[in-house]
Amino acid sequence: MTSAPHRLDERTYQVRTFGCQMNVHDSERISGLLEDAGYAPAEGTADPDLVVFNTCAVRENADNKLYGNLGNLRAVKDSHPGMQIAVGGCLAQKDQKTIIDKAPWVDVVFGTHNIGSLPTLLERSRHNHQAELEILESLETFPSTLPTKRDSTYSGWVSISVGCNNTCTFCIVPALRGKEKDRRPGEILAEVQALVDAGAVEVTLLGQNVNTYGVEFGDRGAFAKLLRACGSIEGLERVRFTSPHPASFTDDVIDAMAETPNVMPQLHMPLQSGSDRILKEMRRSYRSRKFLGILDKVRERIPHAAVTTDIIVGFPGETEQDFQDTLDVVEASRFSSAFTFQYSIRPGTPAGEMENQIPKAVVQERFERLTALQDRISAEETAKLVGTRQELLVTNHSGSKDAATGRLAGRAPDNRLVHFSVPEGAEVPRPGDVVTVTVTASHPYFLIADPTAEDPEGYVLRRSRAGDAWDLAQAASCGVPSPGAGAARAEGTAGSAGVSLGMPTLRPA
């Protein structure tokens, strides 16, 4: 790879991210690289000098979403001299030169294995006045060694591995991100420690299959050890991870979750199907009995754990009985929420070439039945939490109605979203602070806490070093205090601005 390009003057950028948590974290690295090269984040409504698309290829509409966005930008670029467009991520790794053929106004195409090449490719394209394409078939450098601009001061992603060794017939990810590559434990813990030193109180460990971590260096118990090691980091209050594979889920991981106080009572474990026949066709090397057995063990050790999942509806050859098996497993699992997907053909996957593709109308009807079932279960499970005390990590994004209601938002230990109000006269928290509230109402996918000034225990604020880090970051960027905190704190009243989560959220489909 050529040397890094010279720093640029006053060029602005915007990163548009599609897809999973891995892509979100990759976008943090892309932002870090660009700012290290002299770009500045675009502010307000002005068109940026550079737009980077970090793409996903898992769903069928990923292609349409990308090319639609590229089409919309063509006129913008024509009227903006010097503007550049770059496309990276899984769809870039898959389509490669096709992107330039379909959208010749794109300047750079880069893959999942060479994020670090982006600044050089952009400069080369500017110099040569032509599109630059660089796709590597294997990892160039572990992404976490690259500069990173974190989206949040108080919560961060930490990759423990990249790639996947499984061969699920519906999935294109192993072909695009390669075989699993594991980081050494010391590197991971050093990154976690650095985040904590910078003010973070929460980390999420990331991998395509986090619980196979250690396979590359021959330690099958490495993931459980890593969780326990995170428990010894002073100041780290919350540890989460995503996503484990049911086939590799072992009792030592459950023990580590139960016995490590800062590992949160939350588990996201993809089911995909409740039919053993379909699981076999998917090459998912577990069956429904094993899946339910894992949940039983988790709930025996961690009674208040919230479990979320992924489910595919309409896999090729799925019969009505197969689908009923899925409904039965969902009923038994009592998921707090589920990401439900309608199967779509991905070229290059074995499932895409299978016979007995299910008609769209049948898939849609089954999808609606599944989501209705999950909505009911989610509503029943959240209703059980009314009246409970919840310790919330206050976040910096608001819900769609928070501005109107005057509520703020936070995440409970089990990762449920809670919208809460601040009693009149009470101090307003900053993102990263912790409040303890009593849940007063529930909805299927979130909770509400509306404490009153007459109940001194209904709202308890703990100002944290993570909140201090938020204030410092705001002062360093533009001197703007956290939403509602400044004037409201001075006047002793709750502000009306909403806040929300600094990490990507889990939302039901």
C-alpha cells in the first residue's frame, strides 16, 4: 500500500452506514481514518465534499438501497466541484467493479479487508481523475489497529474477531468477510481499558460468532475467560456481547455471565428457525431442543435475563408445519424482542439455488403471524416490569416522541429502552450519567418511568465520570452543553430536549 496522503484543508465528509453492528463499528474506523487524514465531519445541511457508503449485502434490497442513493447523489456531485463518492463494506466486496459500471460517478470502491486504504485511494482518484477500485481477498490489517472516531463517549464497540467459519446456506457474510480471525486477549483488554480511561462505562464485544473466539489460537474457553477478565477492569460498569452461535454456546460462558457482575443480563442469540428440518437445510448445527436448553440454563442462572433473537421466515422448502414449529419455539422462548426477516435470495449462496422457493404472498402472511405473536409476547414480558426499579444508563438519542413529552431515554441492564421524565426541581442527567427510576407503564418494546417530586425514591441521579466525559467532549467540539442540561440545571427544572442511546439500538423488525 502507498504512503498516507497529505492532510487536506477544509474538506468535509459524511459516512452513511447500512447493516449490522460490525458495519457501525467499521464506520467509526472510517471516520477516524478520514479525520486523521485531515477531513472534518460535515455540519448542518451543507453538501459534504466526500460521501462514504458503508454497505451491507445480507438483504435483497441492499443493492437497490445503494444504487438508489448513488443515483440521488449524481446531480449533487455535478453541482459540487471536487466532490467524491466512495463505496465500501460487504456490497462493495461482493459487487466490486459492477458498482463503477452501474454508477461511473463513484470515485472509490474498497472492500471489507482494506478499510485502511481509503484515504490513499481517495487521494489517488483525485490526482488521476479516475475511479479507484481496490478489493483484497484477505485481511490487510486487523481493523482495530486503525484510528477510530467513537460515536459515544460513554459506550463503545470492541471487536474481538472478524470473519466467520460457518457455512450457513442463506448467508453471504463468510464470503465477504473471510474466515474467522481472532485478536489476542491482551489487545482486546487494552482497547477496553483505553475506552474506560477515556470515560466509557459500557462496552459491547463484537464478533460474527463471539463464542467461537479463541479457535484461531486453540483455546475453546477463551471467550468465557475474556468476559471474566472484563469484570476486573475498574470503572467498567456494563459489558455486553453480540452475537453468539447456539451450536457453540457452552456452560462456561453461562457461568461467566452469571458470576461476573458487570456482564449484563442480556443475550442476543439467533434462532433463525424453530424447525429442525429447516435448521438442517440452513446448515445450522444445532436443533430446537438444544436452543431451548440453552435458554433454560441461562434463565436458571440469570433469572431476569432478556433474550433477543433473529428469525428468517420463508426459507426455501419451509412447510406450514415447519413454520408452526418456529411459532412453537418462539412461544416457548419468551423473547423480549425478535428481528424477523423475510427470506430473500442472495446470489452466491447455496439457498439461492434451492428449489421450492416460497411464494412472496405466503412468506408475507407467515411473517405477519410471527410478528403478531412476538408483539404479544413482548407486551406480556415488559408488563411484568411495571413497578420495578431500573438503573438506566442515560443516552444521547431521543425517541420519536420524547421532545413532545419532555422525557429522556436510557437503557436498563437488560438493554430494554426506558423513556423517563425528570421530576420538577430535580437535576437533569447528562448522557453517560445513571438514573434509578420506577417503571410506571409498559409498551411492547419500551418502558416508561414518570416519577413525581412527591416520591424522593422515584428518581435518583448518579453523576458519573462518563457524564463528565460527555461534557468535556461537547466543550471540545463546540461548547454546547448536553441537551437540556445547562439551563435546566441552573433553573432546577427538567429540560425538554430528549437524549438517547450512544450505541446502535436493537429494534424489532
